[in-house]
Amino acid sequence: MATDGSLSLAERDGAVLASTVLLLRDAPLGPEVLLLKRNPNARNMAEIWMFPGGKVDDDDRGPSELDRVKTAAVRELKEEADVLLPVAALTHFSHWLTPAGMKRRFATWFFVAELPEGAAVSVDGEEMVEARWVRPADAVAEHQAG
């Protein structure tokens, strides 16, 4: 369910605050987005291809929820893909709240950003074990094909 983020976390049934970055780069056949593969030994979502992101930590500070999730987005991108972005490079894209009744709910903010000039992606080898750039239409087609 999409939301504008105006509900408090309490009103969102204690959902975990999180952020996700759709990192884009130009390529000869059109824009590509970064996907990272989780460690096969991970407790949650092992071997899943996903966008960089994660939960907001207590150390992710800011005067508003939006500031905190932006700080978390930049931190997660650095931890998982070794890409450093200024917070100002993030463009808010969407905010989603997982449906009521789920065992664990997330209030996730999504951001879009461009890969900085000269930056290269490097996974940490622990949480994330692979990285790939893919055209969004190709990623959707691969998902639909299983």
C-alpha cells in the first residue's frame, strides 16, 4: 500500500522504518538500475536480488522522518555497495507500508539517485555477495519468468 508518510509510526502499527535506493546509471541501451544479491547464508531473504537499503538505525539522525530515512539510505548504499552519495542527491520516489496483518511490517521510503561520476560498485561480500546493473524492463521480465 502506498502512503504519503504522514501517518506516525504508532498509527502504522509499529512498522519498522526503512529506506531503499534505486541507483541508476546511463548505458548504451538505456538506463540501468543496480541490484544486489543477498548472501545465501542470510537469515532473511537469502539469495534474493534487491535494491540497496535497509532499516533506519538509531544513529540515523535528522529533524524529521524524511531526514532520518535519507541518512539511512546513504549509509546503506555505502555499506552494501561502497557508493558514497550526498543526501542531496536523493530524490524521493515513493513511500510504502506493508499491509496490516503481516508478521513484520515496514514503512519504507524509496529514493532514486544517479551513480556519481567515477564511482564504482563494490559489494561487501558478507551481506551482499554480487552486484549487477540491469535495465528495469529486463529485471521485470526475468522476475516474471521465474
